[in-house]
Amino acid sequence: MIGKSSVLALTGMGLLAACNPTDDPVASIRVSHDPATVLSMSFVTDFAPYEAAAAALRTLNPLYTVQNFVWPTGFGDPTNRSYSIANGRVEYAHAAGLTGAGQTISIVDTGFLTSHEEFDGKTITSSDGAAGQILDSEGDIESHGTGVASVAAGVADSGRIIGVAPGADLQLGLFDSNLTITNANNQAIATQAIVQNNSWGFRPNLASGFSASATASDFNYIFSGSSGQQYLQSMRNLANNSVLVFAASNDATLTSASLLMGLPVVDPDLESSWIAVVNVLSTFTGTAITSGDLISAPCAEAAAWCMAADGTVAGASAEAADGYFYWQGTSFAAPQVSGAIALLAEAFPTLTAQELRVRLLASAENGFYTHTGSVDFAPGVSHGYDDQFGHGFLNMKAALLPIGGAYVPRSSGGSVPLGSPAILSAGLVGGGLARSLAQYDLVASDGLGAGFDLPASVLTAQGAVRYDPLGTINNLMAADLASIAADPFVKSSAFSKYSAGREVSFEAEDLRIAMLVPDAQGSNFGVAVSRDFGSKNAPFRLGLSALHEGAGFVGIQSLLPSHSIRGSHTGARWEWGIPLAAHQQLALSGSFGFAVPEGGVEDMNLSPVGYNSFNVSYSMANVWGMGDRVTIGLGLPEAIQSGRARVALPMANGLGGTAFNTVDVPLAPGGRQLDISVGYGVALLDGADLIFRTVRSLNAGNITGQNSTEAAIGLRIEF
């Protein structure tokens, strides 16, 4: 009589990812003035590592919270709240280590108390002034310029405030006359200032009521004469390599742009270096600006190169070297934008001043109003504006992130979008390729040409650990509690469990033939032949196999169109059962193989690889009663032991371009999978067996730190 069996099985599987603890970023918050703390050629693509540090600066650090205040009487509606530095997301730049170090900000204003504590340790150059302080034409030390300079670049050492770019140096000049402004511009050029702040405008002629606006007639009136022409030419010269920032008028009744903020209307060649700034009181929810109140003149004709900031700030005053004052107006919105340019210049040292300006405008937050126009800054990068707010509110965080997408260039030409990896890594390689590539950086570029340092592992996607619940059930169904096999709960496979396909086998006496038949998703096929040697109580099996992978190579697959990786394997496997005391047995098994790649990805060449496996299991029968069986096993599934990949990585060449450097990286996983298994079976009644097996996998899928547990229980009934 031929026995038939049926199994009712319940299987459960779980994946528990292990995470390594990281240092608490809040515990070590400080603003560093050391440029070595910032990436050398580019910046980050994700602020997630800095979120906690930025939040701590914003909510706990008095240098920042001093700016979080309700307007005092006389400054407007006392119910309005202002938090300029947080509304502009400046704390994110500081949390990531940016300070503007290595940059010079030029400021043209009324005068400066350079001995103020907010300027301690800075390199300060001045035109038309005495050492230690700059005097205006009347010989008075002016607070206005001191406050403006502190908002742009206050050093924070006082513990009272922090400037937007605390690590930047200063070049200072007066706007007393065309001559003093020209001298300031020329010195700004000599000091290679990346930006010049102008929180002033041409004073009206009180007798005539004249106030210069952005018209050809006023342009000709202001810049007539030799001194006016010299001043204009010095601005044009400065604009070649610097951004010029001009504050709008504080007169909210005006409906047109003042001459300097709107100068590109008359002189269009200046537009690529120009930013006009208006003063906006915003409603900030913590993640976005939901509304804004314009409390200055509008952008008007300057809208296409205009943006907004919150001009209510605490800053230095010239009353004393440790004097401070709450300032309000476009004069103090503009230096926030100027400081932001210095931060961007530190983060993206290969970009020109004009490219930095585009980043700031194209990233401004403009979702809180309706746009009446737009500027196409680059293919795929368009940004809307209107006549009131221009391009919107300063957003330092957005300016530092990729704009218009991010792309990894390929050595063969073209690029791969960031987030669309070229290689899938799993199987015998596991996390090996990603782990090896993570030791190297590559450069990605965004839609505005900025570079971003990234670990080269972004080229890879980590394949998921593949589970086979149906195979687990089949193993339970086939378990023979009376077998001499050390682990009757697992069927030995001639092919790696990482090779997709269905395995079928044929046995005749001491010969076994196994075949791997392609499944619907793959084109893998193989054959293995094994033979038993030794005695029945101490069997020894030796086998040879050949395998062809049609859609991958030892777990590596190409994700690029028209590229494929294939491979051919040869291998050997052995199994040895060793009897111990009565009803006890030890079993050893292992395999080794060699694989040769075919095809590949143009940016990566693979070498032949070697791999192996090893397993040991202990079995005891009649443990708690007749017919029961328990097994304990340790196993190292197949994993790469030797083999390398040569990968061409895009890296910055120091000249603003990209060079490809070929690196040779090992494929062996850093953490090899270790399986710890327990199986138990007992006969309940005639023809009925209860069978259980669980496996705990450490570094599951050969991925360091990824752990999983697989368990199955079944009731098999023969009839």
C-alpha cells in the first residue's frame, strides 16, 4: 500500500532590522568656524542627519531664540511674532557646519564700530576710514551699519546673537558720495567679496521731492557726471564676480521700485548679479510659510530678481562695544540674504556668484501667494514670482539641497537620476558591494550645476532577503522522523537558495541528479550530479554542479536599460553524516564554487568570484518519547569569499568639472549570514506527526546588521 500524506501548516516570518545607535546631535551642538567641518567640494542631499541639531539651535540656543519675539510697541501690531533666523531656515546651515568661512561680505553703509564684540577675530578691510572704526562724513560712529554688519556676519562669541554667516570676513565702505561708494566697490573687488550688501538708497532731494526710481530719466540724472559714471562702472566691474544685494524702501505706500534695487530695468546686463530684498512678516508653521504681510515697498519692476526676508532682528549697535538693539526694516532683511550668499559660496565653492544668486532665488519659498510671472533659471527649473514678494521668502535649507533633480554622471556618457540606482545587490554578494562603495564619495550634480558629495553606495540598491514559505512547507511535508539524516526538516539543495528557479531531482540507488528549471521571472538553469559513498550509518555524498545565470551574477543585477549581467558557475558540494551515541548524529556539509561574469554595466567591470558555504547540525531521536526528533544546526549559507569590482566613479576635479576615478572594491560581504536553527518533530497518533522548525538568521541576506526570524509549524497526516 502506498501511503499518502497531507500537511496543514502555519508559517510565520519576521524581519527585524538591527540599527546602530548614533551620537545624540543635541548633546554636542556648537557652531563651528572651522571650514574643515564642511565637505570640501559640495554639500548634502538630505538634512535628516541634522534635523535634531537644527531643532535644538532653533528652540534651545539663546543666540537664535533671541530673535523669537513679539513686536515691541511702535514696530507694528504687537500680536505679530517674528523669528527671522528660523523663518529663513538659517539654523539648518549652521547645524551642518556652514558659517561662511573663507568668504568676504562687502557692506556699504553709514559707518561701523569695528571694535564691537560681534566682529572679534574677523579680517576687516575698510575704505575711506580710520583703523578700528569707520566714520561717516560728519565724524559720527553710526549704529545702522554696525547693526547691518552684525546681522550678516556676527561672530556669536558674545553669546548674544549670531549672524547668518558668522565665519565670514568683512569689507566695509561708506555711501557718503559717489567717490566713497566707488572706493568701496573697488576694494570689494580687490578682496574678492562674494557679495555686497547695500541697505540704503539715494536720498530724495527734499526741496524738489525727488526720489530716484528705476527709470531711464532718473538713471541719467543720478549717474551723470564723471563721479556718477565712475560709480556705475565700479558696480559693473564688481558685478562680474559678486552678487549685489539692495534693500527696498521701507515706504509701504510706494508702488514702484527704487533706482538701485531696480537698476537692471535700465541696465539689463546687471540682472544676473542683482538681488532686491523686501521686508515680509511671515506666518511660519514650522515646516512652511503659510502667509506673508509685506511691510515695505513691493518688488514691483524688480520682481524677477527680488526676494523677501524678515527684517525684524536683534543686532549690534554702536552705542558700545557690547551694545545691542532690536532693528526693523529692509535694511536688516537684506543682510540676511547677503549672509546666505556667503553660506552658499562655502557650500558650493565651484559655483560662480551668478550661479549662487540663481540658487537663492530659485529656492525661495513662494507657495503662500499667487504667481504672476516666472523665470526659467535652467532647463526644468522654473520659479514663479509676483510684484509684491518677488520670488518669495529666503529658504536656506532649500537652497542647500538639490534643485531641479540630482544626477550622477556616467563615464560612458549621460547620467543616472539620484534615487534610481544602476545596480541591484543581493544574493551571494549581499551588502558587500554597497559596503565597499560606501568608503568612497562621488559627485552628483543638480539642475543648477551644483555638486553634492555622496557615498558611492547610492549607485546600488539593496535587494530584499528572499523568503520561500512554500519551500518551507514542502520541507515539513517531506520530513521523515525515522530518517538517518541529521536534519530531516531541511532538504539539501544542489543550488544556492539565491538562484531563482524550481529545483527538481531524480534518485536511483546511490546516484542523484538535480536540475534547476527557470521560473517565470528568470532564465537560470543548471544541473548537478551527486553520488553517495560510505556506509548507510555514516554516509558521505559528493556532487558537482554547473549553473547559468541569465539575469544576474551572484546576486548582482543591472538596473539600467539595455544592460544585463549574466554568469556561469561550476561548483562542488559534500555532505558527511557522523554517528555518535545511540540515536545521535552529527552532520557536516559544505560547498565551494567559482563563477565567471558575462556582460555588465559600462561603468563597472566584475572579476570572477569564489564562494563557499558550511553547515553543521546535531540530531537526537527519542528525546522525550518514542518517535520524537530534535535537531540543532549552525550554518553559513553560500556567500562570496573572493572577487572584486572595478567601478568608475565621478569625482570633482577641483576646477568645477568632473573626472572619473576607477576604484577596485571587494565584493565579499562584511557581515556573513549565520543561521541558527532548531527543529522538532513528534508522532502524535498513527499516521500523524507534529513538526516545527525555526531559523534565526544573523546578517540575513549577507547584509550587516539585518536579522530575521523564520518559523513554521505543521501537522502532517498520512492516510
